[in-house]
Amino acid sequence: MLSIDLHDRVSFVTGAARGIGRACAEALAQAGAAIAVVDVDGEGAARTASEIAGRYGVAARAYACDVRDPGAIRAAVDRAASELGGLDHLVNNAGVQFVAPVPEFPDDKYANVRAIDLDSVFYMSKAAWKHLAAKKRGRIVNVASVQGLIGSPFKIAYVAAKHGVVGMTKVLAIEGAEIGITANAICPGAVMTDLVRGQAAGLVASYGGGISEEEALERAFLDAMPTKRFIEPDEVGALCAFLCSDFAVSITGAAVSIDGGWAAH
């Protein structure tokens, strides 16, 4: 029976107060890792860290961090490494979405999506690199998206950013190979989180109205997924924990789909 053991390891997870990030943090904690719960929502991060520590009996600390700020990133990474005893796993999960047709896509929304969904992966990885290299078993897991493998209408900023994350993952894998750092991208399809629910109104407008938010979400997501079901966050968390384990030592530079067959056609 496969048993993932991450005791005596430290995981730094961004966007971890809720959704996929929280699911990844919980899966890593369940396997025994100490957790740095990182989120722009400091109060939410503190609640999640407290609940993880109580449920799984691991060290869990909250770090408020705006991942658009390279200085704040460096400070949070170094503080977590100091307080938790190093850094073994970096999970770049923080992300936002905005939907609109290209001619109407606001410049500031494009810049914000790029800064959070793509640029933060570079700054986080750069800040964590020395800590990961010191352990000689570092893991970088970037939560990209099926949108990093295919395109969809009304999501030009998100699709561009997630394609960039997949490409960045390949470079991190190549540069990390000889110093014990692996880097992989998880590419989820439609996971029912606040990020997905928050797109409903924008999708209704983009489709021209006349449909419900539920119908808009189904058209945007489930119509493209052969399995016709939303993915549970815990499924992504389990994959993240596996990629951080010793079983995945030879998996690096991969874009791993967990998308109900979306990218298969």
C-alpha cells in the first residue's frame, strides 16, 4: 500500500487559506509536513493554519503576503524557513481570474492576473531556491491549469499566464536537476472553488446574457470535460503531496493534467 511520508519536511503553500491551496496544504500536513500557510488574507491564513495544526498535529504557521510584491515574497520565504527549520516544498498556487472579450479586457485586470498567476511563480521560486537547494530534495509544484495547455474564450490573461507557468516549470526543472530540485506543474480542469464560482457573473455577460450562472459555468467548464463533473480540491491536494514525495523523485518538468479529459481533445 502506497504511503507518503513527509515528516521532518516543510511545505510553503501560497493561496492556502482556501480552495486548492488549502487542499494542498492539508494533504501535505496529513503526510506529516510542517506547513507555511501563505495568503494575502492574513486572517484567513491564520484560521487555516490553526485548523491544520489541530487536525494533523503538525507545525503550521500563517504568513500574510501579497505575491505581487517581490520584497514581501522574499521576507515571507526567509521568515518561514527560519521559523519552521528550512524549506523542502514550494507550492505556487496563488491565482486570480478575470473574464472578458479581448476588446473589452481592462488593462489593469490583465496586469493583475499576470502579476499574481505568473510573475509570482518566478519571484517565489527565486526566493525559495537557496532553501530548496540546501535540502538537496527540493520540490516545486506549480498549480497551473488546463488553460496552460489549451485555450478558452474570454480568458486571455489567465490562459497566457498559465501557459507561462508551464514553460517556467520546464526551466526550473532543468536548472534544478543537478541540485536535487524537481519542478512540476499540476494542470487542473474545473475545480469547484471560489475562483470558479466567482467567474459566473462575468461568463453570463460574456455569453450575452439570457442564461443562469449555473448554465454559464456548465457551458464554460463541464461542456469541455468528458467526465462532466467538477473536480474536488482534495484530488488536486493528493496529487500535490505525491509530487512532493520521494516516489516522484524522477518526475520533473512535467505538466500533469487532472482535468477529466479536457486536454485530450
